[in-house]
Amino acid sequence: MKKLKTNYKKFHLIIYSLFLILFICRTTFSNDIIFNIQGNKFTDSDAILSLLKEIPQTTNLDYSNEIIKTLNNSNLFSNVEILFKENIYTIIVKEYPNINKIKFDNNDRLKDDDLELIIKEINYNTYNDVQTKIFINETIKLYESFGYNNVNITYSKKLNNENNTVDLFFDIDEGKITKINKILIYGNKSIKSQEIINLITSKTKSLKNLFANNNFKPAIVERDKFIITNYYKNQGYIDINVQYKIEYLQNNKVDIYFYLEEGNSYQLSKVDIIDSKNILSKEIIDLINSEKNSFQSDQKFFSADNIKNFRQKISDIIINSGIDFFEIVTLDQVSENKVNILFQIKPISPKYTKQINIIGNNRTFDYVIRRELSLAEGDAFNDIQLKNIRDKLLSLKLFETVDINEEELDDNLSNLTIVVKEKQTGSFNAGVSIGTLDGFAIVTGLSEKNFYGTGRSLDVLVNTSNDNNEYKIITTDRLSYENDADISYKINYKQRDYSKSSSYKLDTLSSGVGLGYKLNNNFYHSFDLEYVLKDYKITDNTSVSKSILDSSGGNMSFLIKNNFRYSTLNPGFISRKGNYLNFNNTIETPTSSANGFVRNIISLKKFYTLSNKDIFAIQSKIGNIFSLNNNDILTDDKFSLGGRWLRGFDNYGVGPRNSRSSYIGGNNLIATKFDYSHEITNNTNFPIFLNVFNDYGIIWENKTKPTHSDNSLRSSAGFGLKFYSAIGPIGFTWGFPILDKEYDIKRMFLFSIGNID
């Protein structure tokens, strides 16, 4: 028994010793950090602690500094101090007052709701100098986006110490909208100033467009810099450098100066494609090489956009072959103004979408964006597809910016977030055209590219002149994303006065539906079905043609139209280089009350830049129309010759006619114009060209032979001046008939403002 008691005492001593050791170790190596928060009268301590990130095992100076930084960045406190001893942090804060209410005065352009959106976006809930400055700056930026560049914002505050809140009162002096007075381009040698000005978004008013939006917006000018840079790079000038300067004038206007350093033009030398991992079959490689050979033969200079488009072709070929998980790395080598391009095709790990989220589309409906996507939830995707989606959404011209963010959930699953920034899509335009051929004309138009957020465009056009009036409404919507097909509906009402030339007036009301889509970047096809009502009003029974007299009154017809258009012309008023080909086919069905015909028109244009100042152009038009019922074609459906297509002669001045006031026209037409233009000004934004021309034309064939009809060739030659002024293009032309007939109506001098083609 004594031995058992002794063992029990030893065991008790061992247990006590173990507890003592554990207590000492726990006290010595404890990692429990204690926070003591002081000064927070209105902010809950737990809310403050929730702002802190990872807690260290021991107190240290670095973490104290991290606490101060985190709490200062929260914008809740005007001052933060830290005291620490052993495992205790004492945090002493001085709170900013919470904002109770905000009142705005004198804000007319931006309403309270607009300003409250800014407050929400920047989380402006507590009053402090930093947040207040951010709010004022963001408000000024928003005003600048509408052209208000002299905004002055002041504020006062009323502090309630009892509950630590503040009332803010902002007084906004909006000022007036700043207008653009002039846009000047310097340093451009290869591309003319007017061509650059036509590219950019910033505009000045002109007679051709009296209601152009010439509000000065700094963000738009910055974008214009990008547009000019990108345009030059696509012409081979990859070293282009663009800068700009804004000169503020006393009348609340600005002059914008763009300064360009073009550098050298680079040629595309060679394109190589490498499949080092052998993921492509021989058939696919052969197909890609065939596209490559065609691409290289068409390229005269290096173009970033053309390289991007060819890269997309390669991607499409690979995807269509059933391969989804790949990337194309583009490398370039520059040497002696030549560029070699290498496309490396590499396999990548599979990636699939889980969710596709869209944010930023406050106005545009989600489905407008989603219908453009080539992806759906659960689909495989790669970086090339994401870039293509971004480019496609930008091409809609509904958004200023589009970003696609990828959130990786695991190795092969991701959420995609499409972030868009919408832009203004409506515009109102008006302009004036004056000329000896068309008289005085006013053109006004209302255009909305995103009608009620549906992505549908709505265009209203009114064109009035002495002898012609036209009223048109067109609405267009996307039908298919796969080939960018658009469906359109249109109503058009025209009034034409042919009293002087053909002794009748014509009112036409048409409505129809059309489908249009791109075949490639330069090639476009459209197909239209139209229902047409015509009302012929005879002004002189003795001279009007028999076919028009027989059709006097109302007539109904159905039209089927096909149009193919190919263009590589440079943008802008002045065509300097490129090709244009247009084929238009119109079928009036035999069931129509008037006739039933097939009409084909081919238009060709080719422009050559001979030097920096010299342009040579060839333009041709070929037309044919024939009756499906073996009837005489109505005069307004036939071809006419004269005016701009045969200078030196009047509109309806050449071809078959019964008398001076009874122009008949013909079933066939061929006209060709040769123009040589030389710029006679130096380094100006408003160039003047001396133009020398030679025109040829012939029009022939009618079922019933008119009084005057010899089917002979006509020709003219002459010269003129084209002045691309600040109010619009102005043209003076002197034409002299070389081959003519005594019954032709001549007009040797032409003057035009707004339309000088």
C-alpha cells in the first residue's frame, strides 16, 4: 500500500510538471494578437477590423505601417495612429464626417441624377478633401465630354458635430460650350490634310454641313490622335509620330494643331507560317499557304490591319478544321524599310466558359451584345476569339471602349466579363448645295445608331431643291452575326420635276425590305424588294413622250434589286488612290402595271496618285435596260446623258429627244471620263486643284424612234478649279463640246458648292 501511494505521488508530480511546461510555452510563444481600437465614435470596431487583411503572428513595425496605410485608404478617417506593445495593437482613429445630403445649384446640362451616378461610382459617402477632389474632377470630365471646358465648381459645407455628419452644397458654373474654330495639320507629306481631317471625329462647321457637331472635347482629340496614327500605320508608315496642341481663343473657341512626323514607308517583304508542334494536317497547311500566297501578291505596303485580317483568316481555317485550342503568335522583323512577318501556331491548354457577364451597357440591351458573340456558356474559347469579339463589338460603333476580362476558376474553366462604355449614337446634320445643274438644295438628316438601346439604326433624310424633293426613312437591324448581315426597312417619297426636259412631273412612293452583308472588308452585297407607286403628271401634252402620256396617273410596280460594291478608295472628299466597282441589277416584275424590265448598271472608278500633287482618274458607267413585255421603256427608267457625266452639256442635254422639252433617253449608255488634277497650292489645309478633263459618251436604242436620234458618240474637253474650302468643296468647270449635234443642249460653265464630282 505504501508503494502504491509513492507511485501515485510521482504520477501526480509528472502531470503537474507537464501542465506547468505547457502553460509556460503557451505564454511565451502565444500568437494571439489583441486589437484595441479607440476614437471610433460612429464606426463599429468590427467594421474597422474587417478592413484589415492577414494578421501576423507577432506585433511589428511593418504591420503597424500596413494598418495605417489600409485605414487611410478606406477614406473613413482623417488620422490614424498605432501604438503596439507585445501582442497588443492600440489603433487610435479620428473619423471623417459622413455625408448626410448633397445639394447642387446652377447645373443645367447635367441633372442631379447624372451627378448622383458619379457619387455612387466613386463611393462618395464620407467627407474628405481627397474624395471631394475626385468628385469634382470626375464631374468636370463628364462636362468636358459634352464640350463644356470652362466649368468651375465651388462648394460649402454644414457640419453637425452631434452625429458627425455634413451637408454639402455644390455651386456649378457650367460656362459655355467650347467650339472648334480650325483644325490644322502640319508635317504631312504623303497624305493630304483634307484626307486626314475627314478621318477624324473632331469637326468644324461648313456650308456642306451647317449643323456639324463642332464641340471641342479633349478626349475626342486624343482619340483623333490614335485614328491618325492607325491610318498611317496601315499605309506602311509604322514609325509615325502624332502630337497635338490646343490653342484657346478669346471667343470660347479653340484651334487644334496636329503635328506629324511620318517617317519612312515600309514594304511587306515576306510572310512565314510555322507549325512547330505539328498540330495541323497537310491539307490545312496547304489551304493556309494558298491564302498566304494570295495575300502576299495583293500587298504593296505593310498594313497592321491587313496583317490582323490575314491572321483572322488563318484562325478561321484552323477552327473550321475542328481544332479549338491553339494560339497564333505574331512576330515581325524590320530591316531597311521592309517587314517580315512570322506566324507561330502553338497548341494551348483547353479553356471553357462558365459564365459570360456584360456590364456598362446602361442603355443597350444585353441581347444586342450577345447576338454578336461567337461564344456561349460552356463553349471552348481562346485568346484570338476574345480579341475578335472585342473588335466586332467596336465595329458596331455603339461603344467607345470594349474590354473582356477573364476570371480563371480552375485550370480549364473561366468566367468572362465584357465591359463596355457606351457613346453618343445620335446626330443631326444639315448642309447646303448650290450649283448651276441642281440649283439650290438643302440636305438635312437625323441619324440614331442605337434606337432605344436595341442596336437598331434609324435614319431620316430630307433633300429639297428647285426641281427635286426627297423624304426617306430607313431603319436597319442586325439579322445574323455570322456574316454581319443587316436587314433594313425603308420608305421613300420623291418628287421630280421634268417639266423643262420632258414635259411631266413624277411623284414616287416606295417601300421595301433589304438585306445587306459584307463579303469581305472591301466587298459588300445587298438585296432589296420594293413596292413602288408612281404618279405621272403631264405638264405639256403636245411635247411629252407617248409612253409617259399613256402612263399618266397612277402606276404600280414591284422591284427586285441586287447590288454588289467593291471599293478600295481612300476615305475623304478627295479620291487619290484605289478602285471602285459597283454592279446594280434591277428587275421590275412583268406583273407591274407600267412595264416589266431588267436594268443593269456597272460603274467603274480608278484613281492613281502620280505624285504628291498629281492625280489621274478614269471613271466609266455602262448601262442597259430591256423590256420583259416588249414594250417601250418609260423615260424615267431609261438612261440620260449630260451634266457631270458629260461636261460641256446640260442635264438631259445629249441623246434621243423629240424636242427641247421632250427628252426621251435611251436603253443603252456608255460614258467615260478622264481627269488629271494638279494641286496649285502648297502646304495648305484647303487645297486648290487645277483640273483638265476629256469626256466621252454615247446613248442609244428605243423601241419607237424619236425625232432626233442618231446613236452617235459625243465628246467634250475642258478645265476647271476645285477648291476644298472651309465651307465645303467648291467647283468651277469650263467644258467645250468636241463631238456634238445641233439639237444637243450645251452648258459650257458649271459652278457647284457641296457636290463637285
